[in-house]
Amino acid sequence: MELRHLRCFLAVAEEENITRAAEVLRLSQSVVSRTLRQLETHLGVSLVDRSTHHLHLTAAGVLYRPRAAAALAAVDGVFDPAGLGRWPIRLGQAWSALGDRTSALVRGWKRDHPETPLELRRIDDETAGLATGSADVVILRGTLPPGPWRHRRILLEPRLAVVAADNELASRDSVTLADLARFPLALNSRSGTTTVDLWPPAARPSEVVPVHNTDEWLVVVAAGLAVGVTSTATESAYPHPGVVYLPLTDGPALPVWLVWPESATHPEVGTLIRYIAELVTDAAPATSGTAPPGPATSASSADSGR
């Protein structure tokens, strides 16, 4: 087996199509298909379900993808001349990071761990770059995606409703899910935590406006095309003159997790996890809903949050 087998598998996993994967790799379709079969034969499992028009990973492929990505990222890092100096640790996040604690994290880590630069990366997918090997530790909210992860819950964030500044709800002190159900709902299809399942089946919003990231979500809400639901971290990370953030009185709190691979990809992963857990605990007042940092567990046993 060679690195080309991993690159081929990861390209197919990303593109969900042999033709597009071949274009990305600048190889023929036959070479990509053959290379993928060689990897599957070596592992003794099927990694890709070829029974549909768009290829999908099998259960084994889902578990194998982050391991392959981490291995390839490590090798690429070893051969990168820019990496001969200090080895940065990569913290992935899809939106809001740690909210109003983000600056304190970046400043504090630089002060206390100058030998290990911290790279804060925004990656708009459900694992914030963990599945692609683009991050060593990630901040995720809501229900954890399946994968060979370890995790630690660090916060419970209150939910907020978000409406356009000229929306009829904007002048209220708080709103309910029923208030929001009368309007179209903006949903981030890649990394969002809100779904229509947040509402009772008989009282859900009748229209959904899909978006692909937080920036698009804010534009849609500010334009009055839809309302949104998020957590308190978004209000501090994304202030916007065209929207109003309102307490959502009957929205369940949103769990915030630190998640990392079972086999750590950086020697300071444990140090960063402890540093963040201590930061959010020290910064949070007793009534904030902060969960005491507990021991790391596997993702399969995580509590869920919508």
C-alpha cells in the first residue's frame, strides 16, 4: 500500500463521484477505481457503496476516513519545508468558536504556550475539519457526528432566536418556538445545529430556507427572508446591525463539545483540551449553564442536542 491509495480514497469520499475524484487527482477514472479496489482488497472491507448514482461511504468507510486523513496530513506535514520550525496545533470550528471567550483563548495560549502556535481554523462542515485531517481538535455543537472520536462536553449554551431588525418580533423581550414557526426558517445544511425537529411535529415551520454557512445565514435573516435559531456564542461572534438576537424561552440548551481523534494527531492535544476546559470554567458564572468538564468519552456515548 502507498500514499496514493489514501489520496484516492479521500478524494472519492469528498467528491462522492469517481469522475470528479479523477478530475481532482488528474487521473483516469479507471485508475481511480482500480486504486480504490486495491485498498479495499488490502483492508478486506468495502469502503464505498457503489449501488447509487452518487457514491457514499459504507460504515467501514466512515470510520476509516478520519484515520486516512490524519495519516496523510501527518505525512504531508513532515515533508512541508514550512513545518521545520514550530509545530502548530490546529483548532477547528464551523462557527462562533468559543463565542466571547475566543479572544481570551488565543491570547492566553500564546502567552502560556509560546512554543506551540495555535491555529484557529473555520471549516464549514459537520466535523469542522476533523474528518478530513484538517484539525487536531475541534469545537462542535449539538449532536456529535458518527466517527472514531473522543469528546468532552465543556458548555451548555442557551438558545437564541434571530430575526431581522424590522421583524414584528424584534421589539419583544423574548420569543417562543411557536412565535418563530409562523416564519420561514433559515437552516445551515453543512454545519448548523438547528432542524425542524426542534419544533413539535404539528407546529413546525412550513418553509425552510437552506444556507451553507453562517455568513449566508446572517444575510438571509437580515434581509427578512427567514428567521433563525442559534446559541449565545453567535451573538458575540457575529454582531450584525440588521438582526436582533432574542432569548428563546422554550429552546433546549445547546451542548458544546471538544472533539478529537482516538489517536491524537499532535502531542499537545491533551494540553489544549485541558486549557480550554479550564478557561470556560473559570470564565463562567455559576448560573451560566456551564457543564463541569468531565473525563473524555467516545462519541458513541455522547448526549444529544438539536
